[in-house]
Amino acid sequence: MTSLEQEVGRLLRQRGLTLGLVESATGGLLSHLVTNVPGSSDYYKGSVTAYSNQLKTSLVEVKEDTISKYGAVSPQVAEEMAQGGRRILSADICLADTGIAGPGGATPGKPVGLFYIGLSCKDGTCSRKHCFQGTRERNKRLAAEAALSWLKEYLESLK
């Protein structure tokens, strides 16, 4: 059986596209999964783990106003992370994540397990909201899998 990351790699290679990642709440797990695939250097450009808001703004080009207005865990920040990552990593596609892995960190309206995944490509940038209910490790794993699943879905939609 082919793993999700192997299938994503096959699709990226088949379509001649490159991938970059900007991770926050997954802390490098997504990059780990992608690079577990032999030959991933054919399509994987690299990643930035921008855990702090300071790195999100200075390195990945998220606007300070966006974080102030919506919070670091928001669809707007996930989208700006993906856009900035696509630009600075010179990738065809960039996935980004921001979330609250737990067990602490919840705020009113933003529970533990809330993640936003951003995807930026030539067609535009968008985000998806996910709410997981597990341990910190499980929430991170589920967010990484959700990002890869969405990327697979996007790649399969391309002709």
C-alpha cells in the first residue's frame, strides 16, 4: 500500500511541480513526512518552521496587522504563511499550518485542536479549517495528514 506522502510525491513528480512548506503548530512533522519519501529532492524545495509570530512576520512575510486583527491561529494567517512561503521558497505550491496543538493554548472561540491549513499555488491561495480532538501529538499528526490529503486532492484535480 502506498502512503499518503508517497502518493503526493508521485503526483508532484508526474506534474513537474515543486513543494514548499511553512509549518507552525506541526513543528516540522509535515517536512519529516515529505522527506521520508526516497527521491523527494526531485520536488521538495524545503521548509520554514515559523513557530513564533516574530518569524511569521519577519521571515515568511505575514503582516503584523493580520496577526493583530485575527490572531496567529486564523485562516488569514495560514493563507499569508502559504503565500509568503511560496515566494521565499520559490515553490510552485506551498502548504502552511497554524493551530493549537494542546493541551493548553485555547482561547475563547479557539479551542485546542483548531488548525488552519493554507495552500498557495498559481491558481490562488485559500485555507481550510480543521478541529481535532486528541493529544498534542495526535493533533499534530492529524493536521499534517490533513494538509497532505488536501494537497493530494488538489494535485488530482489538475489535468
